[in-house]
Amino acid sequence: SQQGEEDPQALSIQEGENATMNCSYKTSINNLQWYRQNSGRGLVHLILIRSNEREKHSGRLRVTLDTSKKSSSLLITASRAADTASYFCATDQVFGNEKLTFGTGTRLTIIP
Amino acid sequence: DAGVIQSPRHEVTEMGQEVTLRCKPISGHNSLFWYRQTMMRGLELLIYFNNNVPIDDSGMPEDRFSAKMPNASFSTLKIQPSEPRDSAVYFCASSFNFRGYGYTFGSGTRLTVV
């Protein structure tokens, strides 16, 4: 079964609005990562947040992590058409060697 | 840096044929991962290597699948014989072998078995 489950599965917003995606996971983690996948392409690493961190920023991206709820959120501010992609969370589990387990993804569409 | 290089980009083959997918990781990365992506099952880890040694192959679906990493700059994933249900996009990714680093993915190989 998937370690991470993203919510919502699909999201459509107007350009310029903020987009928020959520990820829930099941077991204790060392870190959680977010990736973007454009159609027909490989995944691109966006940001990593460690289990002892609560919030992290990178440009227009803001990630939060709540280990007590086993959940994370990715906020993209001032969205652009180029942000249209699928977004995946991935977890590095405490007892999972170093491999990442990916969630099911959120399909984000930015409407110009 | 050219990134993770996979070949071929597309492969169409007939059921029963052997298929070999290739991957060149980023120089200096010593962990390599093979993933399979389908609409139904999402991204599944098939196998991963650390310093050219297979560490976890629990995701390899069956004996028809095999993977090798003869040196730090090359890996192959072989399917023999191929079946229509193997149709998917296969990704190779590489990383440093300690926690706290993200993966760099290749562009993938889209495999279609007819």
C-alpha cells in the first residue's frame, strides 16, 4: 500500500492564486520530500523537510510537517501556468533503509 | 552534468521478447533506484543498489525481471519474457547514499508490450 496519500487527487485554480496540497503517511519518517512531474517527464525534487523541522520555504514553495498527525502540506504561492504538473510526496521511513516511498500524487492545473 | 540518462526513451515490443532498459546515474552518486509508474499502481520501487550492490529487490514483480549494476556508471533492467502487463514507464533515479538528499530522476523509458 502507498505510504503517502495526497489530497486532493486533482486541483484546478486560476493563475495567481495559491495552491495547497496535503500528504498523509503511516509510519515514522526521517524526512519527507516533495517532487514535481510534468507530463511525460521524470520527477524533479522540489524540497526536503526533516522530521525535526516544522516548516520550510524555497522560493514560492512552503512546506509544513506535523509528525504528530503524520501529515505534510505543500503551498505554492502566486501560481503560474508553468506550475501545472503532478506533485508527489515521498517519505524516507525510519525502518525503510534509505529508499523513498511515493504517494499517489496531486494533479494541479493552473488556468491562465 | 547531463543528469540521469535513460535509454531508450520509448520501446515497443511484442509479447515474449526480451527487453533491456539502460541507465547511467549521475557521477558521484552511489545509490541507484529503478521505479515503475502506471496509472493503476502509481510509482513502485522495483530494486535499488548501493555502491553497485543490490540492497532491496523486494519490489521486483517476478523472476522475469532482473537488474544489474556492473559498475558505478551503468545499470540495466531486463524483462524476459515480456508481457502486456509490463507496459509502463520505467524510471531510473540516483542519489547519494545517505539520508537527507533527494533523488535525481531520468526522463524514463515508456515500454509498450503488444
